[in-house]
Amino acid sequence: MLILIKDTRAEISMKIGKSPQLLCDMKNGRAKIGIETLALLKQEYPLLPWDEFIESFIIRNDRE
């Protein structure tokens, strides 16, 4: 989902109060997105398809 955001990692991290390194780690799959970070991103970028993003985790976990 971070790929769809046109802002730089530094701009995103400043807007949501998280470190650029955390965003980089989430983008590269080294860190999982936390509920707080997800809520902050959803609040800052409300036009992105967050519901589908969240549903993809639910569907993926149902198959396992």
C-alpha cells in the first residue's frame, strides 16, 4: 500500500509520527504493520483502498 502513496518516506513518516526506517522495513517485508500505524495511514490517506488491504490479510489468514 505504501507504493501507492506519492509522498516520500520522510514526508509520510513526518505526517504520521513514525520513523522512515519503520516504513522502509514494512515496505520490504521486514516489519509488519501495526494497528496504530495502519490507523494513522488510513486517517492521513483516506482515499486509498484500505478496506481491501485489510480484507486481504483476513482472507490470507483464513486459508492458512
